[in-house]
Amino acid sequence: MRKLMGKRSKNLICCGLVAAAMISPFERAGGQQPQAPPAWPLELVTNMEKVRDAALGSDYAWRQVAQLTENIGPRLSGSPQAEQAVNYVAGEMQRLGLEVKLEKFMVPHWVRGEEHGELTIFPGEARGTTQKIVVTALGNSAATPSEGLTAEVVVVTSFDELAALGREKIGGRIVLFNKQFDKRMAAQGKADAAYEGAVVYRVRGAQAAKALGAVAALVRSVGGADYRLPHTGAAMAAGIPAAAVTAEDADLLTDLTRQGRVVMHLVLTPQTMPDAVSYNVIADLKGSEHPEQVVIVSGHLDSWDLGTGAIDDGVGVAMAMQTANLFQQLGLRPKRTLRIIAWMDEENGQRGAKTYAEEHKSELVNHVGAIESDGGADHPVGFNGSLKPATVDLFKTVATVLEAIGANLLEDGGDAGADIEPMGNAGVPVFGIIQDGRTYYNYHHTAADTLDKVHPSELAENAAVMAVLAYALANMPQPLPH
């Protein structure tokens, strides 16, 4: 899952062989050019190139994604698969020689149950027939009665339209929020912006509908592929059933309600179980000179349960594991501690991220940087994050190393991942990988999030970006300012 409301990008810098000659954002704003940072030692640049090349020639990350998805499967927080994944990653990091800690906390344990929808009354129906509606429950949804509920459907496209109808026209009904995902925007490389424009109705729709007396809430699936494929995801608990319908069925309901009265029978039987014990997996490769200073590489280990969590986010965990593997394989001992984190509960509450930020609050001053990948594994074009005018020249060097794989774009700000956001808010420099995300939301949170959506060569490129950036942060002459 990507952050629900990612920050907007503040500045783009294309870095190539002549990148050092470009005007910095600080100069464009009329400020004085800051003093140039110390140059990278040749040995460090050479080692970054070694890390890049080793990543491109390795299938280690691919094998980790395959294990997490095909052998373990979907990993919703509180599930047996999530527990198995924690044990697997911890064991693999121990095998590589890292110091491993399991950071314990309680996670939500929500179980999907039965899902069924059909239209029982609609304009033009053949006598004695129904029409199937493809639905999937949203995370935190309440259940219908076991036999289901039956109610008239009202379609709206915005919260303002919902409010204008009022309790008289919403009370006792099922509300469908038919907000379309902007596929043209996604095709132009702005998939995250398209997602942000629609996902708010998935997150908050049920609460808004419940406030006006609705008995259930539906949302048009937030994604780009119209193959009658429903997309799940977290919703704020509202005490009423909440589900996503496919784009095709959202259009069907919209057309039919314009013609006349539409009644739907809905069955959802999810259960909210008692909170369960789970863990962040934390594995350290201790620094040779400044072990108290920490550089994090990470992805989230949990996933939704419709698919097997390959692009969201088995690949992110695999990239982080590969970073440790590469350092060990090449015999590169970083000056600062490399910390691999496989986060738990990103999808259904972010308790892992919150626990880490709280329990390590006093140590965050020594967190030099944090990287998370949570946007799939299509071709990377660069990285984003805390690229300040005083340090941007250092990152131009990193971008030059990554130019060989076309990943030399630097973006100041941007979406650096939900799990590291609390650290970013505390001043820790945070970073994410910029990927070709045009098709990411076709599969995100669906039954189609499976291993075949991951291209081994592009996963290797992403792992190279993460590992090179991590090596840079762990060995740069001076830590980045908070």
C-alpha cells in the first residue's frame, strides 16, 4: 500500500554526467550557493558501482519474493502466514550473519469471511431473476446479518453530493461512492495522484454514509484495470458493512439507478478478532566506525489477503534483504550500521511503524537515513526524499552511479513510504524509490497481486537502487542533517 495522502513533489533534478553543472533549487530560489560538501572518496564510488553490478547479476531478491508469495502466501496481520513470514525473514537474516531482533506489538486481526452481492429489484429485470454484483469487503468492515441485508442503492460521486441528499434520502439505504480512478493521469506517470484522488472515498466513505443513516457503504474499486476485479484496502471502522465493487458493476449500478429503483442483497461476514501478537523484524549489520548511527532499508511484510502480496510489498522486503546480502557477499562493512526492517501491519493500521518510532524515539537523532520501497518493482527511474540544497551534490554522485540503469532522477520530497513517515516527521532523512508506476494500481490490493507481476530484471534494478543509496548513506563523509 502506498501512503494514503503522499506529499507532492517539490522539485525534479535530472542527473547525468553533466549534472554537477546544473543550477540547484537553492540558487533558483535566490539564495547563496552553499559551500560544497566534501567530495566522495574514489573507493566509495567504486564500491557503489560494485554493489550496483552485483545486484544486477543476482537472483537473490527474486528468490525471496517467491518464498514470501508462493510458499507462504498472503500475509494479513494476525494471520498464520504473517507469523510464518516473520520467522522466515528473521531466519534468513540470521543466516547472513546479521544481529536479529523481533520487535513485539499487538496487531489487528481481521478475517474476511463470505462475500456476495446481487440485485433483486432493478429496471427491466426478467421475472424471477437477479444480477450478480462482484464485491469484496474492505478492511475493518462490519458484518451483515448472516442471511445478509437488502436495501435500496443510492449512487453519489462525492461527499458534497452525499451531504446534499441528506438523511431523508440516505437513511436505510446502501450508498455507492462512484469516484473514478483517473486512468489517463496514471498513464502519464501520475498514478499516485490518481490514487489519492479516489482512495479517500474508500477510507472515509463508510463513516460519512453511516452518519446519514446508511446501512452499508460501497466504493468503486480504486485502481486502473477494468477486468471486473475488485480492489480491497483499509477503511475507517464505521460499524456498518463496507465493500468495494468492480468498476464495471459501479457503472452498472449508476446506469440502473438513473432509470429507476434498484435494490441490492448484500452478504459480508468478516470478523474482527482480538488483537494478535506480531513483530517487526529488525536485522543489523553493525557499522565499523559509527555503529550507533543507523541507515534503514525496508519494506512491509504484511499484505492483503486476496492475492499473495508480491508487488505490495513482498518486493520491498526482498530489496531490503538483498541489500544485506550484497554487503555480505562483497565483504563491504559499512561505517554506519545497516538496519533491515520488515515492517508489520502497514496495511491495516501501521502499528509497526508507530511502535518503532515510539520505542526508538531517543535513538532517532542517530538515524542517518531511512529508505522504504512500497510501490512495486517496475523499472526504477531514480529516488526521492530528503535532498536538501546543502547535500544535493552528494546525491548527484549517487545518481551518476545509477545512470547505467536509467535510475538517475532525483526528486526533492515525494512519497517515501508510510512506515518511515513517522521518522520523517521526527526529522530523520527519508527516501523512496521512484518507479514506473503506470500499471501498479491495476493489481494493487487485488487477487492479481501475484509473483508473475514481478519482472526479475526490473526487481534487480530496484534492489540496485536501494543498495547503492544505502551504501552511500552508510559511508558518506558526514551524516545528513536532520
